[in-house]
Amino acid sequence: MHCVRNLTEDTYWIGASDRRLALFENIFPIPRGVSYNSYVILDEKTVLLDTVDTAVSKQFFENLAYVLDGRNLDYLVINHMEPDHASMIEEVRLRYPDVTLVTTSKTVQIMKQFFGSADNDHVMLMKEGDVLSAGKHELHFVAAPMVHWPEVTVAYDSCTKALFSADAFGTFGALGGYIFNDEIDFDRDWLDDARRYYTNIVGKYGVQVQNVLKKADGLDIQMICPLHGPVWRNNLGYILDKYQKWSTYEPEEKGVVIAYASMYGNTANAADVLACRLAEAGVKNIRVYDVSNTHVSVLISEIFHYSHLVLAAPTYNSGIYPIMANLLEDMKALNVQNRTVGIMENGTWAATSGKQMRAKLEEMKNMTILDEKVTIKSALWEEPSGLVKRLAEDLC
Ligand code: FEO
């Protein structure tokens, strides 16, 4: 049975959700699942915008056949060639052999790499500024390189003022009937997943996201149709403001993430002592995480969210405790910057993790590393007064 919803009278959402997949990209836990969005425009010509992941292909083809209702498929626009959206391209071509692929030369190159196909028939190459006319609907193509792959385009329909935004403005989370932002409580139920999706998957490419946001600024956008998660049809300023902050690495709120690694509970105790003293001092938004049982994607998301960060870790094999070292590598890879960071180190005979964590943080841009370092020798026996005072001054 079809599972289709109208965006406008002749534009349709024909996506589907996967609630079985445990790890998106085989890395990111998605306990709330994920949706793969695909769209159809019915005009003088019929247009399909992107396909879906193999996992939801059956629902996708049922939806597509229902919407086409016997019409042929004229165009398949490929805005993004990553397999979670491109897996069904070859199957679409088999089922609708007259379809013309509308995409960029870079996409065709990547398509050959994935599919091994050298079939250039029925391909219409587009570049920035080109327009595909389906009748009254005209799709204007805008290049969005490295958001987050090199071939990405977004397409703006000047008829409905809808922006088909590829992965931009997407989020983890399966859609269940409701597909529009005004049908859900996004801020309460979806924002954390949207932030985790953006920061971990697109976070590295803030400059490129800024470039696209500047181009989008010149368009009268009334609807944003991403490849994952809800469609935005009102209150667009809300999500644009989040993207502005995330892509410029500015915190959304004042607050402190205390991320600790602890082998026997002593560094955990130090983190909790710090949190208690900060709470007593009136600091809001204190978030304490054990890096050993919190997925790194959650930590990255929270670090993007808040203004301050404290890293607390033992020294291990003369280095940084490995899970904390991994977090630091991920922070660097994802271009984390503009944060104020405190350090707590532990070591029974040679506490050097603090010095090494500082060196890693200094490889990142615009990080303010506090001098009020806390050194723990096995267990905390002194108040971390200096660090508490400094953080309280900043945050209260
Ligand atoms: Fe949702 Fe970059 O693929």
C-alpha cells in the first residue's frame, strides 16, 4: 500500500522510513530510525527528485507507481549521489527505461564508480544556474559542493518556492505519518537528532554550508525539502538560525559539557565534584558525560551546542586515555572551534594527559584553553577551586 503525502497539489513526498537500521553509515546509532525522502512533481513532465536507500525500496516503488498512476517517468533529478539516496537509480532506470537523469558531470563520474555503468544515454548534464522546465514548475540548480559530498546540488522550484536541499536541513529520526515541521514539536523532539546529524555528518564543512546559505538568501524560499526528516513549510527562520550557528561554529547556548574518562571512578568523581560546585555557583546547562558509554556523535553534538567544555581523563600508556583521544581526533576532524576548554588530568605516577590534551586542542581553531588545569594524582583530594571560579565567572 502506498504511503504518500502531498506537499502541494502536484508535488509529493514519496519517501519511507527505516526503523531497523542500528547504525547510520555503520557509525552513528539511530534509535529513532531515519527517513529517506524522495519527491515527485507531476506537471507536463513528471519529475522524481532523488531515490532512497535499498532498505526501503519496496515502499518507495509502491509510492512512485501510485503517484505516477500509469504516467511515464520523464526525469530523475540526482542532487546527491551517496548510496542512501542513490541506491535505486539503476532500478528506476530498469523500471522506467525512458527516464532522463538530470544531474552534474561529477555525479555521473561517481555513479560510474558505484555502479560500474558507462551508460551516458538519457543523461542531461546540469550546472549552477541551469533550469529544468517540467511545465509550470521550473527547477533552478544551485551547486552545493562539499555539503557534504563534492557533487551535491540543490534545486529550487520557482513555482512552489520549494528548495530541494539534499542532505542540508536533514535529521536522523523516522517519520511516522507526520512529515511537516508544523505537525511535530521539532524543538522538543527533533532538535537533538538534527544537531547530531548536522554536526557529525556535515560539521566539518561549515565554510561550504555558509556559501550555500548565502546563495539561498537570494531566493524566496517557502518550503525546504531535505533528504532526511521533516519538510519545513513554516518558521524557516528557526532552522536557518540553527544552521547559521552550527556552520560558523558558534554555540547555541552558554553552558558547559563535562566529558570525562574514568577507569576506577576517581576521574568521574572529580567531574561530578566540578559539576556540583558549578551548580552551586549558579551555572546553567551543565552536561556531564562518561566518554566510555556515550557515543562520540552525542559528545560532538553537545560540544557544538554549548559554549564551554571540560575534558577530564587519565593518563594511559603515557598518552591520553584512548576513548578521550578518539573524541579529540573527532573534534579536530569536524572542525570544532571557538570554544573555551578546561582540562582535568589524572595520573598515579606521571600525569601528562593534560599537557597532551592541550596540545591536541591547540591544533584546533580559536580554542581558549584555560590555565586553571586540575591535576589529580589517583584521586581528588583538593577542591578544583580555580577552574570552578573561572567557569563560574564566564557562565554566570
Ligand atoms: Fe543522506 Fe549524504 O546522504
